[in-house]
Amino acid sequence: MHPTPDFDPHGSLELPHVPSCSCALHGRRLFTGLLLAGGATAAMPALAREGVEVGGTSKFAKLVPAEQVEQAAAQQYRQMMQQAAQQRGLAPDKHPQLVRLREIAKRIIPVAMPWNERAKQWRWEVNLLGDKQLNAFCMPGGKIAFYYGILAQLKLSDDEVAMIMGHEVAHALREHARERMGKTAATRIGANVLSSLLGLGNTGDALLNMGGQLLTLTFSREDESEADLVGMELAARAGYDPGAGVTLWQKMGAQSKGAPPQWLSTHPAGPTRIRDIEANLAKVQPLFERAAKPAQRFEIAA
């Protein structure tokens, strides 16, 4: 790979803080356990389907309009990409690793649609940031970004990249950011006005001001576990080996050397994730075996 003069893959970008799991919205993953059978997953019942089982979406997500969350995420994403470009930290379209990410995304995005009816309307984007962080994220509305560091330092295979991308996309599909924002709204505004939230009314301004939370919200370990499972299914349906989740977390554990890197700070421990992945492999292995496999494999980042 020849270096691009206008892109420094191993830089250190000064961008808005992207918490924990690298999903710029990761901080907001609050899985309350108050699950509904309907909502965004109505088209995909938890029962009588092949794959993982994660239940419905939290009722708190419905307290914040999806359009507002997606618009706020799109604005923040544009700002981050513009700032990265100014610091020689945004990969050009022809960069081999960006081409790789976008090709993997082309396979994952179509199989993601059934998980959220809004996903068909999203303007999906995939970008590569020149930073040594072990990080990646997918904002609401399908705004994906990987940091070069996670590709190069962990020497990720395509299957492992797909597992990370599936995990991050799952956060957006399951609307974990919107859910956390809804929980925050319920706490701040009070139960006595929750009914008016559904029609917005005078509380509309309060919700509009919540867009700034997208880069500070954090996800719970339960949400991280859910994203692991959904992400594993997405990767399998896209033709990537779901067993790669095991080697991925082994690499993460070796890299952390006892201290969790940023991407793991709010995640379940590596051994726990590996056990959960192994326990659910039988549910998604048939999907992988039947799926069309990628025609091309890409070089590992250096």
C-alpha cells in the first residue's frame, strides 16, 4: 500500500470525544429490561425466526422522535469528518482499507434492513479515520467510521472486521442511543408529562436540545451483549464467519494486557463475550453456511 500524501493513517486526531465502544453514541446504551414485542422490530418477531433472540425494543426509545436523533447524528458525523479532513485524518475514497470497509458494508447493510424498518431510508456512509485508537462506531442513521488503529494494531481479517461492523451497526438498528435519550428525557422531564412527549407539544424544545448528548451517551453492558449477538447474525448472513468473534476478542484481550482499551471500557469482559459467542454460534452457523461468500478478500492493514 502506497501512502497517500493527504492522509496520515497513524495520526492522532483531535475530534469530539467518542466514548467506549467507539460508537459515537455508545454512551447511551441503557437496556432497561422493559421490552415490548412490537416497535422497530415488529417486522421481525423475536419468536419463530432463525438466528439470535434479543426481544423487542425498549418503550423509552419511543419517547424521542427517531428523525431528531438521526438528524443530530448526521450533523455530528459531518462535523467529525470535516475536522478529520482538516487534520489529514480522513482517508480518500481509493484508500485500500476504506475500499475494504465499504465492500464489507455493502454485504452487511442489505441483511440489516429487516431489523429496523427505518434502515431502508438511512443514508448509509462509511469512512476511515487516520488515528491509532482502537475504535469504530455506527451513529444512528447508518453513519459508520473505523479508526485505522483498530485495523492495523489488531491485524483484523475481513471476518473480524465484519464482526465489529455488525456490532456497531446493531447499535444503530436497535436504537440504543434513542433508547438512552428517552430514558434521560423521562428522568429530566418527569413522569407526569411523559404522555405529552408523544405529541411533543411544549416539551419539543427540551427534546430538540438533547441532540448534543450523542457524543456523550454511553451504553450498558447488556446493550453491548445484545449488539454482539445481533452483529454476529448480521456478519453470518453477509457471508462472514461468525466464529471470528472468538479470535477478535482474543486479540482484544492480548492488546489490552490487563487494562481495557477505550473500545472495551463499557463492554463485557473478553472471556465472557467469547463464551456468549460460542454459546450462540449454533444459532447463526446455518445462516453463514447458506450465505453467499465474498468474492474478494482484502489485505490486512499495516
